[in-house]
Amino acid sequence: MMNMIRASLQGMAPWALTAAVLFLAPSARAQVAAPTIAFANSANQQTFGKSYSDSVYNLTVINTVNSPTVFRAGSDYAEWTRDSSLNCWNAGSLIDPVTAKNTLTRLIVPNSTYGNVIDQGNNQWWDMIIWSTAAWNHYLVTGDTAFLSSAYSATIDTLNMMRAQHYNTSYGLFKGPSFFNDGIAGYTTPYNTNTGSTFVLDHDGTSELMCLSTNCLYYNAYRVAALMAAELKLPTSTMSDLNAKADDLKSKINSNFWISGSNRYGYYISGTGSKAGVLEDYQEGSGLGWALLFGIADNARASLIVNNIHNQPKGLPSIWPHFVWFSDAQPGRHNCIIWPQVNGIFAKGAVKRNSFNAFATQLESLNNLFVNSAGNIREVYNSISGDPDGGWQNGGHWGIPSNQTWSATAYLSMIYDGVFGMNFETNGIRFSPYLKSAWGNVSLSNLKYRNMNLKINLTGSGGMVSSFKLDGVSQLPFIPATLSGAHTIDIVMSETINSGVSVFQEGLNGYAGTTDAHLMETLSGNNSGGNDQIEVGRYSGADSDDKSGLIKFNVSSIPSNATVTSAVLEVCLTGVRNGSANKTVNIHEVTGAWAEGNGLGIDGQAVPGVSWVSKPTFDGASLGSQTIGSTSGSWYSFNIKDLANAWVNGSKANNGVMIQEDTPSASAGTKDFASSESANVSQRPRLTINYTIPLTGRTVTIQSQSNGQYVSADGAGANPLIANRATPFIGAGSWEEFNVVDLGNGYVALQSLANNLYVTDNGGSSPLIASRTAPFIGAGSWEGFQIVNEGGGAYALQAQANSKYVSTDNSAGGPLNADRVSPSLAAGSWDLFNIVAH
């Protein structure tokens, strides 16, 4: 069997075949002490818990090989760049950082033209750039700065090589097949012809393809390269150039791949031949997952993607639907079949966008496949039966390699990134878990993170953190990387929290995300990023003696779909210099990137970091002003609601704000404000953000306040909506659950889980019914509604078609109609509903 599998590995170079022979035996070293999981529900421990332990064993014992140790791709494969990278990213860097570093660094090789590039030893160039994302993740997990330096060089050199060799200047997209689909069964006509070879590049024109997944990975490579540059304190111009390339690629992906009628991005564009310029309208699971995860899809498109994704009976297929020569009886090896790593990618993207039902579907599907695999986690599964199935390609039925590593790490990633919601940042872990009520309470023990050993207890249910305690002390859902020793984290989850407040102040409740500095015109090359004060104003009254302050807060803990209702920046005056006259200072949006640096002293030092000569660009329009006196300990506040909202929703890059005298006073003197390095934590800059979280992108039940009954798409959607269910059924096919889909401009559509159709009010002429295959988006839409928060947990639904409010029409709970000019706000109102996200 081994010879059969080895003989059929499509497109593998001689290097890889040699490696396959060398890497047959697992390492003789002791298994690493991986985190253990414990579900309070014994039945879930026997299923979810067993899948977890099988996955850990797969990675740490079966597929950790050689000395020094590396992760191989599976029992029947060697190392491949794409597999190695995804496995380190998914779980390897967290569970076994030494082996992960070995695995990643051995893939950097010298190139006489471009420097040190990422190269797996064959011609599958399109699958190399995922390494950069894995490398950045490895740094976030480990804090290994030496590794970061080499990772940055390899990333830049590889991007330069790929842009020179595999970039279509007409489209602004990178060329090459799609992620991991090196077999020709992953492509439709005219490429999938039997040439005698299953390898994709042996078919004319495939090297010129432009694919969704591949371009998403290039986008993120540019983005993480900019982040690496910032960590390495490289010039701001370097970061700006990399971010500009990322922004341009994001724009090209959105303009070239989005298909409005399908509510998702297409699969690939042919670059040559009879179909040159044609976008293939197929669902590519990995590409859609990365568009969600990397933020390429905006909130409206993300909502459409997750609410219209097609799942087969056993989970998400890699590509859907069938190409013409494949079928349910003979699925293609790369078409309408389940590759678990694809499910993991999509799940990671879904939970990142708070699409919890979509995430849960993939986790439960993969768990069911693994439970039935008897401990042997396979490479590929049939999407109808769930049986291991290698699929069909070039007329032959392929074998099923055993103990596939990225299948196992996909499941581990769902647990770590999804259930426990661990988001690794440069200075710690930010938590945003999701716990479905059916899974019950769960704990993760012996989690080694840098110098810590963590135990995480997750209780409650839902996707919102209602309580977070570190060693019994309540704080924000974040732990700093500077801790050491054993710590216990207790997280209580809630089904829905529709509003919140976050206070960002360095050192408060574990928050560690403020960067600040002041810029000095007279010492124009000096950096003050490590100083404990921010000096602002004109020191001597001379034109060439100005000082400006920069402050930036990391606000990523606020969900990206939240709406900021207020944001107040506060700074504390700690002293004055060379005069105490009042000074009027203004605050501005910073539009260019900058690096804090660590220069010490009020005059700073000539060290890397932002300075007057590298002052970032900023918007000349003032966001507000304050007249600063001379009383130490006084606080001054600025309203930056609109700017903070743009940071949260991603419409503007968060480069912080600048504080300066727009019109310098003739009087000498500067104002000193406490910086994030101040010894007095309570005086450090503070940003308080209040926000609301919309229901878009989530699945909800709707309970009428008139009778306490739940709204149902009665008769599996065949009958009008009616509030007549005492308790809702929660799960696939539910008559009482609805996906809330963002239509833009404040309107949403309600998609019934009963039949996957959209609720319409038929222009107000008849009761609401779930009968539309797709919502009309625009003025007068019959499928558009506004969810109006009436306070006290009550909501009204206003129809876009006639601007009237939805009512149950009588206290007995009649069919729902959009027929009220204004809603009654009285107790037991026919027009008010409780809306709960699940």
C-alpha cells in the first residue's frame, strides 16, 4: 500500500520523494506535554474529547519525526511547505514550539537572485507564501525575535521573487493554482483533461490561473510583513509600502472575485486560453475562509458568505458543486469532497467574524468524522457518507493516506482558536471564546505559553464574555505575555450582550496595547518612545521649537461589527516646562504608520523609532481642542467617537492620534502628559469606548412580548410566520431560528433555518413568510427590515418596504404583519420582541 500511495503522489519532486523515505519513523523522543481537555459532560468527553486527544497524538507522536524534530505531513508524506506551515500555524507552534521552529526554518533556502526564500524543493510556488502567515503566528506565540528577523527577510525576498515571476499586472493578482489543489481534479474545463498526468501544471494554462485562496494568502503575507517590520522597528516607509501593496491586492480581490448573485467570491479566473478572463462560479472553502479570517470581506459580504455557504451532509466540501465529470457516486479528489484542513480554515474565519453557528457546524462535522475514524485521522472523507475516500482523478479512484497531520491540527485549531478563542498578539493573548450550550462546560489544562502554564475553565454558553478572571481577579479578557508560572483563567460566556464598554489604559486589568511618544523639532532625529512623559507645545516660543505627541491604543478586543456610541480619550497633565501659560492643543487623526521606539529621557535618544524627521502623516482637520492649564494631575478629554468607530470596523487603519498646538502660542512653555510608561498607572493615557453589537451575522430566536411565544416559520416555512411556540428548537432545520443577514444601510434580512429562504412582507400586503430565495437589496425591499432597539431588551422590526412595524396582531399570537405606523411600547405589546442570539 505504501508503494501505491508513493507512486501516486501528484507532482512531487525528487527531493520530496527522498524525504518521504527518510521520514517514515516517528521520533524516538518522549511525547511533549500537550494541553489536555476535559468536558464536564461525559458523552462529549468521549466524542469531542477523544477527537482532541487523537489529534494531539497524531501531531506530537505519529508525525513528529527526525532529529532535530520536525512535523511531517502524515504517515505517508514528508514535509511540504503548505502542510508544515498550516500545521505550525494551527497548533504546532503552541504545543511544541521547538519542533515548529525547526520545521519552519528548514524551509528557508538561499537563492542566488533574490536572497533567502521559502522553497519546499519543487515547483509548487503558489503553496509557499502561506509560510509567512505561519511564521508571524509563531512569533506571536513564542516571542522569538531572532526567528522573526529571519522570517521577515524570507518573506520579503519571497514576495519580491513571486511578484517578479508570478504576477499578472493587468489584473493586479498573483498567478498559480489554488491552495493545496495540486491535482487536476480541482479544476474544471478546459483544464481537467487526461494528459496522463494528475499534476496540475502538466495541463496547459494552469500556471496562469488567478485563484481566490492563493491571492488571499499573498494579501496576508504583505500584511504580516508590515507587522514584522513594525516589530523590528524598521522605517515607517517600509511598513507603508507593504501595507499599500496589501490594500491594493485586497481591492483587486474584491473587484475581480465577488459574485453578487451567488453571495460569495468565485473560485478562479483563467489567465489564458479559451476562457481567459472568465471567473469560475464555484465555492472554494479555503478561499472563502481566508477572506473571512483576513478581513478581505467586509461585514456585509462576510454575513452573506456564512449565511449562504453550502455544506454537504458530512460537512463543508473543498470545492462545490461537482464538476461535470464527477458525481456523488464518484466525487473528484479535489471536488465536492471533504479535506478537513479546509473545514478548519473556514471555521477559523467564521468564528473570527462572530458567525458562531457556521463555526459550530464545522467543528461538529469534523468531530463526527474523526469519531468514526477509529483513531486514524485520514486525509480525505466522502462528503455524503463520511467514509474515508481518496476521490477520483483522471479516471482512477485514489487511496486514502493515514494519520494526516493537517486534518488533526485543523481540529486542534478549532478548539484553541474557536472554542477557547485564543488570539495571540505581540504582548499577550486576547480571549474571545465561543461555547455552544450543547457542548457544556470545558477546561483546558497544562497549556504552555511562553513562561506560563495555564488552566482555562470555560463555562456558560454563547459568544460573549460576561466574566473574565485571572487567578480570581476580574479583568479584561487578556493576559500579558510577561507573566510566568501557573495561572488559572475562568471565563463565563453569555448568549448575547448587545452593548459593552471597554477602558483601555496601559496596565489596567491586564491591558497592554498603548504606544506613545513625542516628537521634537529641535532634536529632530531623536526618539522618545520609552519616556514616561509626552511633551506637547512650543518650548521657547521660537518657530523651530515645537513638540507634538503621538498616542495609539489597541482596540481589537471590540468586535469588528460593533458600533461605537462614544469614545473619549483622556490625558493627565503631570507638569509644565519653561513657562506655565495656558496653551490650546488640538487632536488629529494620524494617517501614516509609526513605530514607538524605546528612546529614554525628555530629550529622547538617537535610537530606532518615530522622530520629528519621520513624523507620520496626519489629517489636518482638528477632532477637538482643549485649553491646558498648569495644575498637575488635571485630566483633559477629547471626543473621538467617529474615528474610534472607523478603527473598530476597519474602515480606517488605526495609527492613533497626534496632539499638538495647531496655532502655537507666542508664550514659551510646554505641557507634559503622563505616557504609557508612567510609573503611576492611574495617570497613563486612557481611552473609554462604549459600543453596541448588532445582531447581523448571527442566528437568533424572536420571542413576542405579547404572549411570550416564539416566532416560527410554520410548516417548515410553507405557512406565514406566527408566534406560537412555547420553546424554540435550536439546531439545523429549526423553524424558530433565523440568520440575520446584513443588507447594508442599517437593514437586515431574516433567513429561516427551516427552508433557508428569506422572510418577505410582500410589500405589506400580506403576512410575513419565508419564501424568497434571495433578498432584494435596495430602496423598498420587501425582505429588508430594521431592528430597532427600544430599550429594556425589547426590539421592534420595521419593514423597509412600507416603513411600518411588524406586529403579532393579537395577544393570541396571530400571523406577523408589517402594519403598524408606530410600535406600542406598553407591557405586553404586540409590536415588541425579545431577540436572542445563539
